[in-house]
Amino acid sequence: MAGAVEMVEVWRGDMAESRHRGHAVVCDTDGEIVAAWGDPQAVIYPRSSVKMIQALPLIESGAADAAGLDDGELALACASHEGAPLHVGRVAAWLGRLGFAEADLRCGAQPSRDRAERKRMLIAGEAPSQLHNNCSGKHAGFLTLSRHLGGGSDYNDPDHPVQRAVRAAFEEVTGLESPCHAVDGCSAPNYATTMHGLARAMGFFAGARADAADSRARAAGRLVDAMRAHPDLVAGEGRACTEMMRAMAGRAAVKTGAEGVFVAILPDRCLGVALKIEDGATRASEAAIAGLLAHLGALDRDHPAVRKRLGAPIVNWRGVATGEVRLAFGFA
Amino acid sequence: MAGAVEMVEVWRGDMAESRHRGHAVVCDTDGEIVAAWGDPQAVIYPRSSVKMIQALPLIESGAADAAGLDDGELALACASHEGAPLHVGRVAAWLGRLGFAEADLRCGAQPSRDRAERKRMLIAGEAPSQLHNNCSGKHAGFLTLSRHLGGGSDYNDPDHPVQRAVRAAFEEVTGLESPCHAVDGCSAPNYATTMHGLARAMGFFAGARADAADSRARAAGRLVDAMRAHPDLVAGEGRACTEMMRAMAGRAAVKTGAEGVFVAILPDRCLGVALKIEDGATRASEAAIAGLLAHLGALDRDHPAVRKRLGAPIVNWRGVATGEVRLAFGFA
């Protein structure tokens, strides 16, 4: 990944104390590069940023409609939610309606990231379940698709019909054969691609409409609509995805991925965006995507959802302002 | 900070997913550079890595002996402790013996980083105090010095006699005038220096002996001895500093600082080490210093304290191994 460029600086007093480098590519709906920083050919794991790609077979196969999934459930299939009662309850209801149990999930138990819920569970002595895993909606989608396709219980196996369908969709929308895959935090396979491939896929989603003639475009359009209609389900209160989508009032879908990945789908601008911070830092990917969306005119630079991640004072244990996060010169 | 070199890679499957760059300098006891990676002239905030420098005036002034501080208290003055009962209790006793109260501290309240204590406090509804702040030992030292010097209550003020003495000691052992300072997480001033300056200071500490003729060398030697004798007080159970110092069985003192800083003092090798990860990541600074200490022959590469940070499997929410942290080619 040589060629990553400086994107974000963390200032303390009158000096940049830490610096984050990365790659970013903006594509149009045909997958042509409109703007790029760093190396568009850098190969990355997109991690959770591609949940809307992983959900394409759920719709295209007919499984989503056969199971009567609503827009909220489609948004949850694309979500990295924070395990708040809102998310856990809706995923539990989805599974229950289809006759699945929590034990059918294969994402692993993860503590809730919702502060109040985590505190409640700690005091009550309740262990986190797989429903609290940020990927439980994606896995509920995998289970739904698995039943529809008649696959076995290990839907995370790369040779399972679910993951074969995911890989095919992934390679088609990125326009590239994936050079390798690895096990994600939730145990599902995660396919590698280039920055350009990821941005190309996001450009495809930006051009897709729920009433398109093409079935894949219809599926992609429905997923983008579901994400834009339910920013609270895609992440949660206080989270970057939720706050930035709300700030754009339904004009865009954005999605984070572990290790410094962020993507954005801008249907009204016909643009798709992919961003990776080389060192994997979330503070930097959030600041960089906020700055990039402002640069593209999709977000107001003074909106609280941007300012919280870019330019707001960093305060210490006594509440004293010690510095701030800034964009590096020359980026966005 | 152009010129940072790749030091640490975070692998997932068969590919490096994220990369961390940084600077590292190894100096002898005269401050001459023995080895360097990246830019020795890069200017950084050393953050908590220089607490042993900030504690020099406490001893040199005679304040420590006048107050009857023991080696454990000197180690706490150099510590970023985790706010476990061990640390909180000893700092409270120190303050109480001198007639100070928790409210005299000016480091701010910070939640304990000791898991059991944090859980106990959460369930009991106890708010964290300034004693839990990882810097409370350093601040107890500042209070002790402030009384000895007759300074006012705001010992964090850069013009306070305490901080003037700290700055003078800092510039003398780094061999450089500090180009700027900023407010640290605990509200004390933190003085910037170069990588070479920081490594030169650590080289000085490595050559200092508690029975030296020179009063500064005596003070430095006492502090290094105190740190080496009390690895549990310098950080805490499970922490990198504590585990690596135990692994070196008293042969070295190591100290972390926020935003990816690490230093090491190797008296038996007459070497001082300074390391800064450009992006500020702790996972990388811990891996890099472990690798560098192994490279220098000070730590066994297969010791659990090294393996935990370098080469051990990264496991996901289901306990599946997904990757590992490695040193970049060409570093250490």
C-alpha cells in the first residue's frame, strides 16, 4: 500500500501530534474514477463497508420477499448496529418470525456498544448474546437466504451457497475477481478488492433505482433506500453513519467498516466513494469521510455531525481543550 | 514528520490489512545515535513517556527525601497506572500522609482501567475520582514538589515553579530547547522534542546510577531503580510496561506515552530507546517496542509478553483466528 497520502492530522496545541494516511476513490455510476487520493489499485479488505453488497443475493434470490422482510430488516441486513435494545429486539423478532433461534446465528456474542444497555446488562449479570453482535442483522439475512437456497447450517463457509452467491455479487459489482478472502470479525468470509473496485461498486449502488428493469439494480436500489430511510438501524445513536446520514436527510447512504474503511453512496450526485485509512484508525476514517463528503458538497462542513469529527476541540480529563482533528493539506 | 517508515503490519488471512509507520532512535549514554529508523529530527510530544524526566526535580530538589517518599511512590510518580485498588490506595496514602486531599490534585477524574474495579464502581454507583487518573502518582509528586518549593496551588501552570523546574530538567536531558508545549491529558504541560532528543534523554537515564557523584545522575538512577523494582506500580496487570519489565527481570525500564510513544532504558546495555508511531496507535507502539527490544537482545522474542503483542493470533467474536500483528520488513 505504498502511495497512501496524508489525510488527517490530530493536533495538540500548535503542532500536529499524529498523522493518518489513506486512499480514497470517487467513482461515477459507470465506475469511472472522478477523483482519487493515494493509490486506486491498493488492495484492501472492505470489511463491514460492503454489507449492502452481501445483502444483494438476499433480495435477488427472492428470499427477502418470500420471508416478507420490511425496509427496517433490509437496513439491519446492511448494518453494523450498536446492539441497543432497538436493534436486538428487531433482529430477535425477525428470527422468531421465521422460526430461527439466536443459536442459529454464527456471528459470535459481542457486548452491546450502547452505553445504557451495556451498563444494565453488567449490573443484571446478563451475558451478551449473538443478537448484540453488530453484524446480527447481516447474519439474520444470511439465515433467511440459506433457508431459501436450501443450504446447510454453516452459512459462513465460503463454499456454502450463501457465500458463493455473495462472492459472485461482490465480484460483479466491483468488476474484479477478488484476489483473496479472509475471516471477518463475525466469521463470515470477507473478500478483498482494490480501492477502485470498491468505489466502482458504490458508484453502481448510487446509480441503482428500486424501480429499475434490471433485477440487481432493483435490489441495490431497495437496499440504498432502506439504509437512507433507517439511519438509526444502520448504526445507532451517536454513531458516525447514523449522524451523517441524518445530516444528509436521506440524500446519501454511508457505511463504515473495521480498520479504517468508509464508503458513501450518493444517488442524487450519481457518485460512489471508497476510503481506507492505512493504519485502520476509526477516528481518521470518520474525519476523512466527513471532510470528503463536505468537499463533494454532500455535507455542510459546519454541521454538528461533521464538526464532531473534524475541528471540534479534543478535551482532556479536566475538560480543557488540548487540540483538534484536522484534514491534512491537499486532501479534500 | 515525512520519513516515517513502516514498522508494524496487521495481517488478516494472507494479506496485511493495516500498516503503521513510525520513527525510532537508539542512543548510547552520551546521546550518540546507535541505530535509527525514520527521522531522528522529527518533533513529537513525548506525552507520558517522560514521567521519569518530570520526576527529576522531585528528587533533585530534596522534596522526595524531605517527604520520606519510598521507592514505590517514586515508581508511581513515573507511572501511567491503571487505577486499580493497588495504585489508588498507595497514592491516597501518600497524599494523606502529607496532609493533601484528592481535591488538591489537578489531573481530572478518569475511570479506572482495571476491569474488576470499574465493574465494582459501576455497580456501586461510585464515580471515578482524580486518584483513578493514570497520572495521579505524577501529580502527587508535583504536589509534593510544589509544597517544597513554596508554589501556589495551580502546579500545572507552565510558569509555576514545579513546571519551570520540569522544563529545565527536560531541556537539559534532551539536550534541546523545547520548540513548543501543549496541554497533556492530565492538564500538565507536555514539552515537545525531537526523536533524537528523547532517545538522548533515555540514554542519559540508562547511564545514570543511584550512587553517582552528580546529583541529577543520582536522581535519574534512583527513578530507574524504582521503576525496575515495581513494574506493577508503573502500569498494572496485563499492561505492556508491566509485562515487558517483568519479562526483562529488572534489567530495563520501559514506559509508554499516549499517541503511540514508547521509551526504554537499558542500564545493562547502556542504551536508551525512543519510539513514536506516526498515527498514534497503541497496538503498534507496543508491538514495535517489543520487536525493537528483542532486536536489541533485551527481550526474548518468544516470551509471552512479546508474543501477546507480536505474532499471537488475533481472534474474532467466535474465537476464530483471523490474523496477527507482525513487524514490517526491514524494521528491527
